[in-house]
Amino acid sequence: MCAVSWSLSCIAQCLLAVPVDGPPVRFGVALPARALARGLRLEGRGALQWRRLPVGGDAADPAWIELAIVAPRGTARVLAGGAGPSPDGNGPAFVFERSERPVAEGAQSLARWRWRDGVVDEQVRTRMLVATTGGDERFEVGEAWTQTTPGLDRRAHAWLRLAPAVAVACGLLPPQGSGGAVAADVRRRLRDAVPVLPELPGARGAGDYARSGGVVCNGEFDTPLALLRVGLGLADERAFAAARRAARHLVDRDLDARTGLPFAHGPDHRRSEPEPGHAWLQGLLQVGLVTADDGLIDAANSLAAAVAGQRPLGEGRLDRLRDHAWPLRELESLLAVSPSPALAAAADRIARGIATRWDASRRTFRFGESATPDGAVLERGWLAAGLLLPALRLHLARRPDPALGRRVDDYAAALRQRLLAGGDGLPTHWRLGPGGDAFAEHREHGTGAACLLLDALSPRDLERALARSTARRAMQDVVATDHPDLATEFTLVARCDWVWR
């Protein structure tokens, strides 16, 4: 079996072992730049073609590439030392063609892959410049409709046959370790939920899901990311395919041309106002990377630029943690793969704004929505632990700041104290008095919010928490398939790092 740690010996030998079941494969993967500098080749019969994906720039290491292979059934071993890239998409495995033309609905782009074995894949994307009725569905101005030949999307299912460590090495899943039997049980529940997720009907609904009360989720909490993690982490073909549909839905249906942000969840795909606290791009980016889809990658970059250009929406009670923390986390997720001075400056600005909100006596970052009539501070523990803390840690990994780092460490210690204090269930909300004393604690069982709390813990503290029967019981009913908001709960749980450790 090929190594995936990308050591020097790996570069000299086998970079990647790709099981091939007959048809051509085409997917994205991250490989070391020094190996790519020597070119790539296959061991044995077959054709290999590669190019850099439009992310990270020429200095990226590891670098994300499109890898295409036509080979006999078996295991295709990718070695360093061979052909250079085919940047125009024309090489020994396939010839790529692209064209644009006007149509009655607006504009249409056609992408075609002509494989050396005679197979032809096509993708047609129609952008609606006028409201259009097709079949029983009505597409609004600003929407698009992407149609593909059956085999195209399946090319990237080669990911489901790769060694699990490849996803870890590429930064798509966290290193395995401390979740134990509890995490394994949660993963089983996620797998069982995939077939019953309430996906909306028709071409316009495909890739999005329903919530109770007639609400359309609009990818709430990053559904593409959640589905991709289940697909990669469990080699689940249904989830992997659904992740691609969800990413395409975001790009084709949910983006607002005025702000560049997705419409928030609401009564329809395009009715609720876009908000910086409801804009997720990590899943879109990662789906684009693993499927070698330039359109999705470009859309993630455009969405990042839109997020960077937004300011938090409100003041006072409308000043919300999510409108600061989500943009920071999403920008840092992209910056970890593709450095950008403009996006880095925006992330730095957001982080500085969060830093000014530090309340040393209460050991928390305060937002306007935290104020309570009795003068206490309402700590939304599940968002603090599962969103704000990880966002700040991502920021500090890119841009160390000793002063902010001390505040984040103190913040993490305070959250850890609450999570390990014991009691039935897990604390999702509590109030903090002037001296930092916690009271009026609200605890939950079997919810995505409770699950998200555990992402604040180090691997060692996670083991301590899950060793307690109360914490284990709190995880027993997560992702219940009869939950009225199953898609939202599924997404909250599947995006948690600890679930995949």
C-alpha cells in the first residue's frame, strides 16, 4: 500500500494508490509540490493526466490538482517522475472542450470531456436572465440549472476507494484518535440518517432540505460540508453524491447577485435577506476540490470576497456572535488553502473586532445579544464552543497574536470548566455574573447544539468528558431520524471535528 504521509521516500516511490473499477476516474487531491515538480506517471498500463486546480497559487504546498486516470481494472499507482501538467485540459487521458452560447433563458455553457476510451462526459449550465418555466418548475432571474451526463459525477467517487488517511492528509478530516465508541455510534447515526434526509423535490429543490414549519434550509450550518464529511469518513456513496448536489444548489439557486451572499433559510430559496452570519463556503470549496470542479472553487472564492466585504449587521441586541464568528471561520478556512492579502486583511479586521469584546472578569467575549435585563451576560455556550473558539484558533494558527492568544486560552479554560463540571446533559446556555460565576444553566440531551459543544475540548479533555455516563447519555439520541429538523441537526453534528476523531 502507498504511503500518504508524503515523506521524501514517498515522493521517490508511490504517491497515491487509486483503485480503478473500470471506467475513467477524475478527482482532485493534494500532493506535495516537490513531487509535482518532477511530473507524475502511472506504474504499469494506462494513461494519467493532471493539472493544478485554481486555488493556492504556484507556491502552494501541498498543491491541489485534478488527477485523471484511464487504466485497467485494479489499483493504479501514481508515481513521481513523469509528465508535466496539462493546464488546458488536453492530454493523454481526455480532451476538454468548453463553449458558451446565448439561449432563450439567458446564457448556456457547455463543458465536455472526451476520454481516450471513447466515453464522453458533459455538463450544461444554463444561467437564467429571464424567469423561466421548465416542466412543472419555475426558475427565477439569477438562478441557474446545471445538468450532467450520468457518468460525470461518478468519476470523483474514486475518493470512496482511497485509503482513509488520504482525506486526513489533505485536510478534509481531522486526525483520528479520541472520540472512541461514542463518536463511532454518532457516525453510525449519521450514516443511517443520510437516506431519510428530507431533500426537496425537483431540479430546483435538489441539494437543499426542508425544515419544520415549511422552512427551506438553504444549506444551514454548511450542509455540503456535513455531507462531504459523511461521504469521505464512511465511504458513503449516497452522502458523497448529495454533497455535490448541495454545493451546486448553493451556487445555482441560493446566491444573491446584489450582495454575493447566500439567501438565509426561510419560506423559499430566495426570500430571506442574506446575512454574513448565514454564509458558509468551506463545504463548497472542499466539494470543488475533491471533484476538481473549477466552477465550485471559483464560486467559493467569490463568496469569500463577498463575506470579506460585509460588515456585521446590527448594534445593541442585533449585534450577534454569529455575524462576527462565521465570517472569520469561513475566511480562515479558505486562507488555509489559498492565501490572499485582501481576504487576510478582512479576517484580521474581524479578529481585532472580536478581541476588543473581551470581558476579563467574566472570561468571555461579549456581544450585544448577550445582554440580559438583570445585568448578567448570556453565554451561548454551543456557539461559543463550536464556532467562536474554533474560528479564533484558526485565525491564530495563521496569524499568531500573543495577547489574543492569552484571551483565547482563558476563554477555552472557562468553557472547559463548564463542560467538565458534571450534571445531567450538556450545558448549551448559561448566564455569567459580574465575577464570572455561572448560573441559570440550560442543559440539553440529544441535540446538535450539545454535540457542537464538545468541539471546544482537546483530545484529552474529550476523552475525560466522554468517560462520564452523563455525557454519553447526552449523545445517545443525536440525529434521531424522526427529528422535525433532521437536516439541520444532521449538519450540526456531521461538521463536528470530534465526531471524526
